[in-house]
Amino acid sequence: MGLFADLLGTLASTFQIGKAGVKLKNNSAALEVKAADGTTDAPVTTSKINVSGDAIDLNSDAAGSAADWKYTLQRPASGMTAAIALTLPVDDGTASQVLQTDGSGNLSWASAGATGALDHIDTTTLAFDTSSPEALFTKPADALITKVQVIIDTPFNGTAPTLSIGIAGTVSKYMTTTQVDLKGTAADVYEVCPGLPASSEESLIATYSADSSSAGSARILVYYTTPA
């Protein structure tokens, strides 16, 4: 036997279900579900949660320091044109796999494509007061350099500033001083295709002479790849 009543509410800030059951608690017009102690958060079980807002906060009571931070999942603020449903994969995949979709919202794990044989571009800015030699990057073993570009952003104003690209001991291996004019016009592109075979690991450097330049800036772009 029990009682069904048309109660409109309670004047208390909490409402307890059962002697040691959960408490429904009002917190600044937000509903909280607490354990019987009125302090500890209690779990909630339901068959479906409908969230009318745009975001869900995980670890909502985070301290906001060390490793304790809030994690928010939210939908795009704009751009949606239809309802979206995403179905998660059936397992946790394997190391280095990536999440992919079939275009219909079904997500699965897939092995990432190899990027070793793709073109890579390293860029370094050369300023008029750059110290020489300037370290560029370390070319991986078995990679070959397909192209070197120097793009003038601001012409250098020295008498005859020079630049070469290479390695220690062979400073002009990939671009010689005669293949680039640092005093050229802004947006000029000087390009060299060295045509050299793949080699062991190398630390590339730019050897630069300002020759009294007090202004000037250029970008050094080195294209390289590891053939399959």
C-alpha cells in the first residue's frame, strides 16, 4: 500500500527518497543528485539522456589545476544542416590507429597511412642579423632533397650579401651563393633542384654573409622525401 498525493513541492532545499536513499538537491536553481549525506554526488541510471544545451561537461567539479581539469564535449556552434548520430567502434582499436567514418556516422578504427614517402617542407627565416651558420634541420637518413627555395620577403640592403645551403664541410651542397640574390625584389623566388641521391642523416645549415646589411628577410624552404 502507498500514497499518491498531489504535492506541489517542498520548502526545503533537499528531498530525500528512502531512509538512506539519494537526495534531490537544489543548488542555485540547478538540480543535483546526492547521496544520503547530502554532499557526495550519487550515480544516476536512465535509459536515455536528452541534453537541450550544446555541451556536456566531464569532471565538472575539477579543481582546475595540476591534472584535474574539466573536459567539455560540444556540438559546432554553426554550420550544421541536419541531425547527426555517431556510432562508436566496437572495441578500443590498436596502438597508432585513427578514428574513421564510413560517411554515415559509423566510426571505426583504421591504420593510419604511411607518411614517410610524402613530401616534407622545412622552413627557416633568414634575417639580416642572423648569425652564420644558421642551423636549418636534420634531414633523416635515406631521405633526398628534391628542391630548395629562397623567397625574398624584404630585400637585403648590404653591398653584396650572400647565402648558401649545405652541410658542414660542404656549405654549398644544395644551393650555391650564385644561385640566390638576397638583394632581389620582394616575392622573388630562387629555386634549385639539386638532383643528388638519398644520403645518410645530415644536419643542414645556411651559410650567410650580411656584408653590412641592416635590413632584409628571406625564407628558406627545403623540400625532402624518403622514397618508398
